[in-house]
Amino acid sequence: AQSVTQLGSHVSVSEGALVLLRCNYSSSVPPYLFWYVQYPNQGLQLLLKYTSAATLVKGINGFEAEFKKSETSFHLTKPSAHMSDAAEYFCAVSGPNQGGKLIFGQGTELSVKP
Amino acid sequence: GAVVSQHPSWVICKSGTSVKIECRSLDFQATTMFWYRQFPKQSLMLMATSNEGSKATYEQGVEKDKFLINHASLTLSTLTVTSAHPEDSSFYICSARANPVANYGYTFGSGTRLTVV
């Protein structure tokens, strides 16, 4: 079965610093991979998705992620953190063996210090 | 872009009553809709998957008689929490998917905060 693991339930960075949120996946077939952001008491907003095209995916709000098959990783990065980036981030995977379901990682809470 | 509307945003109900939550895809036809439950500071737990015109498929451990899902059209799915109890209090989120996934992905509603008193 497919799954994702997010390393670090909480990440804290200073404003202007690099953001790196880690996600590793487990899949026997090429997966679709997603990063979502959730603000308190709100639904999920798609940041970016990998669907077997370019391995470096650019998303909204300056975020990007690189699909590395050799490392089974899909880490999310942003060169310079902004206060408004403070939120919960979820990595998710779907694929043909999951019946179209989207399976989420545990989530990483990002804090941004002034 | 694809938009999913979920209503109500929050609801308070008395123990023993039923609550219906609606999930609508506004500008696309959702072949499949998903219902998730989220506890504070936790990830999303998939409850069930519904395809238009067919019975929902529930995840293991989810009571189908407690959480009734109806997907009567390509733009509307409803979740009814029957005979609600305080332990059903949670944040419920729906998601809609159009094919192909590579193009459309999954779009989420804004969630419903259910409090049972």
C-alpha cells in the first residue's frame, strides 16, 4: 500500500530563512504526490502536485518541491519564509493502487519567527 | 479553478439529533467525492469514498449507519451524522476529484466544525 511519512511534526524558522519540509513516500508504482497547506479551521489548499512530468515542481506562494525517485522523497522548499507561511502542511500520495484515494502524511506545523 | 463549497462551516447540535453536511463542486463535475475527519492537531482520516449514483465505500472502522453518505449527482455529496454524540465532535472536510487526476487533482471544501453538546 502507498503511504507518506513527514519527518518532523513541527518546524520553526526565522522570517527570511529557508523552509524545508520533508516528505518520503512508499509506492510500488509511480505515484502522484501533493503538498497542501491548511490554516486554522479551514480546508486544504493545494500548493503543488507531481504527476510524472517535470521532477521539479513549482507551486504557489514561492514553494517548490523536487521528486527524487532514488530517495523516494518529495521535500517542500521555499527560499525565504514569510510570516504568512505559518500553517500546517500536509504531504499526500495517490495512485492507481489506492482506488483514487488521497493518503495523507501526519502533517508538519510550520512556525515563522520574526 | 476548481471550487468546492461545503456547508455549514460550523454547527452545534444536541446529542441524539442528526446533522447534514453538504459538499458541492461549483464549476466542475466531481466523479468521486471523499469525506475526511480531522481531530485537533492531527492529520486527515479518510472516512469514505463516494461515486455518483453508487453506494459509498467506507474505510475500516467507520460506521456506515452512523455516517450516511449520499452522492446523488455529479456536483453534490452529503454526509449525515445520525444520532450524534459528543465523541462525534470533530472537523469534517470533503474533497472532490475530477478525471483525470493529473490535470484536476483533488479540491477540498473549507470544512465543517461539528460540536455535539
